[in-house]
Amino acid sequence: TGYTVTYNSENHLQVLTQMWGSVWPKVLPYCIFNVTVAATIEWLHRSGRYDLAISSTGHSFMNLTLAFLIVNRVTISMSRYSEARDYLGTMYRECRELTQNLVCLTGSNTDQRAKEWRSEVTYRLMMLLRISMGVVDYLEHYVNVWELEDISDAEREEIMRFVYYETTADRRDQNAVRWAHARRTEFEENLRVPIRMAYLLRREIRRHTTELGQPLIAPQELKLFESVDSFMDGYYGIQKFMTTPFPFPLVQMCRTFMFFYVFTVPFALLSDPSIAAAHCITIFILTYGFMGLEFVAIELDNPFGEDDNDFDNLGMAYTTFEDAYLTILDTDGAEWTARLRSRMNPKGEKQSLV
């Protein structure tokens, strides 16, 4: 599987016929319906039974407005799509950067405590990324991040203690819900968990003063904290994206104009002297164009999930984990790499390929 839909832009035939990631399956029913309507009223009109023709003047005036609304909607959706990918890229990049800087700045400390500390910092970092990907996927699968299979029981208990949500009926006195100002939803509390995980990561980094024989100097420590800050910038961007949908009034206006325009075109073309086949072809292409652009915008509105054009955010996160294993392997050896991978796979369900 790839990260998203791929294609060869130089192969015109492939681009025209490829179904993977195409809007054809979604648009084709509308095209068939509109052509059927057109053929029916053409038959009624030409047989003299009913004359359902309307003036095409109104459609001429609507052309510019509808084109502006649809193009503007697709442009904004594309901008949001790219913005979301940038936020994800920031999180993946800072995970790699922090791991490499961690090893480079502390690699001279080779005792057991130093290796344990590096392993713990890397684990906290990877757990932060995994939890963040769980938040990203929440609206698609509605699986709480404290229920993810990748999380150990101890980690799950830690998370459930610090959410303003009654995870079970008997836990009210055991978690933070008693300090909440208002009742919180599961979605709100899922959004909160990576913030807590970032705090735990920062706290673990700060423990270098007691765990390393040669502690980090201030600029080195700041370098690690800057990576955490940049990671959280990416996460807060994703949080903003998920809590700020495309403006509903614009979507509503665009769709109202589009449906009215597209499905009244068959009536406007009745006054045109061209043959019925020409009308049907024109209506098919016009319906595909306007409805297709709307479905493209819908695809781009939410790039997280299982659709063909969605990001494989969890797959990219696992690739980031693998890069972290290689970095730890280079300094602390296979034993500590295996320990780290085992912690990220507490139930042993994701076995290695060898």
C-alpha cells in the first residue's frame, strides 16, 4: 500500500481510466440520473405530450456565480488538505530529529542508566506520536486513544487517570473528572491526551540531570525541547483542522446552487434545436464536471480515514518508529532496540518480518 493515490501523469490513458482514487464511482449515478431525466423530457417534448422547456436566461446568469463558488470551494479544500499534510509532516520530522539529536548529544554516555534513559525518552516520543495518530483517526473509527491495542495496560491506566471523562462508572474518584468545569465529550478528551503525553516526554528529557554521567548542557537540552515544541505545533495544527470544519454556509450555498443548476439544465436545453443525443451528451459531461468537483472537495475536506485519497498517517508513523529503532540500534545495540520495539508492541501482534 502507498501513502495515498499514485499515478503516472504522463500516461493520459491511465489518468483517464484509473479507478483508484477516482470520483467516477460516486459521480456516475448522478450523470445517469440526469441523462435519464433529459431523455424522458425530450421524448415528452418531441412527442407533443408536454412542453417542459424553460428559458436558459437564468442559467446564463447563474454560470458565473456557480463557477466562482465551486472553484473557491475546491481551492479552499485543497489548501486545507495541504495544510493538514504539513502538520503531519512536522510531527514525523520532529520525531526523527529528536531521536537523532538525543543519540548524538548523549552517545558518549554508555552505561546502563544512560541506555535506559535514552530508551525511555524514545519510547515516550513514539508513544506521543502513536497517540496523536489515534486522535487523528478518532472521527473515522471512534476508538478512544486509551483503548488502542498498541498501548500497554500501565500506559492505559496512566492516560485514564488524567482525562476529564468518566471512562468507567467506578473511576470517578480515580481520574481528573472531579476537577472538570463542565461535562466533556470523548472527542474532547481524546484531543487532550497528546498534550499530557508531551508533558511526560518533557519531564523525561529533564531527567538527564540524574540519569547521565555527563548531563546535557543548557543549549543541548534546549535543542531537544525545541523538537518537542515543534512536534506540538504540528499537533495543535491538526487539532485546529479537526475542530474547524469547512464553513457550512459556503458549502450549503455552493451545493444549493449546484443542484438547482445541474438538474434544471435538461429543461433549459429543450429550447435548443440540437438533436436529443447531443443534449444527453452535454448534460452527462456538465453533470460530471460540476458534481465531480464537489466530490473532489468532499474528498479533500477530510484527508484522515480509509478513503483512497486519505493519508496513511499510521503507516507513516510506523515508518518513523522504524527510523527510531535504527538510531537506537546504532548506539545502544540490538538488545535495547528489541526492548523498545517490544514496548511498542505489548501484545506481540505485530511481529517482525524475519
